[in-house]
Amino acid sequence: MYAIVHISGVQTKVTPDTLFDVPRLAGEPGEKLKFDQVLLIGNGDKISVGQPMVKGATVSAEIVEHLRGEKVRIFKFKRRRAYRRRRGHRDDLTRIRVTSISA
């Protein structure tokens, strides 16, 4: 069984008992979450597609930890102009574990 869920502006394919990273969510590690913006649920050959959301479907998850993503380096350069700018940033992420998918 799998589902496509809309979490913090990101659509993610999830299956039970998997870990994945999403943009930072409020809450402490160990806290339970429910996501009701389920776009699609697949169970074997049966697929339920919402218009835009599947009615009555929820995905339960648990916060595992808060972390920071890989450093992204931004380098701007214009030739023959002595123009160079170097910046970077790291995204704040939350690692969650999907506990169940209910339709």
C-alpha cells in the first residue's frame, strides 16, 4: 500500500514504516502527526485518485528528529567584470516515519 501526500508544499509518495525528510514541521521528536491532504492511494491493483483529495483518507506519522540538509552553494560570476558572489544555505528538515495509511 502506498499514498501520495501533500506535506508543507511538497507532494511525496509514502509507504508504511519508511523514513523520509520533509520541510521543518512544528513538534518534538516522538510526537504523532496526521496528514489529511492525501492525493492518491494505491493498494495492489486498486488505485483511488482524489479530486483533488481522497475523502476520508489520512496518513499517520511520527516525528523521528529535526536536522539540517546538505549545504547548497550559490556562486554568481560575470566574466571580465571582477564580479564574484558566493553564498550558501542549508534547509531545515524534519525526518518522519509513516506509521499507517487509512482510506
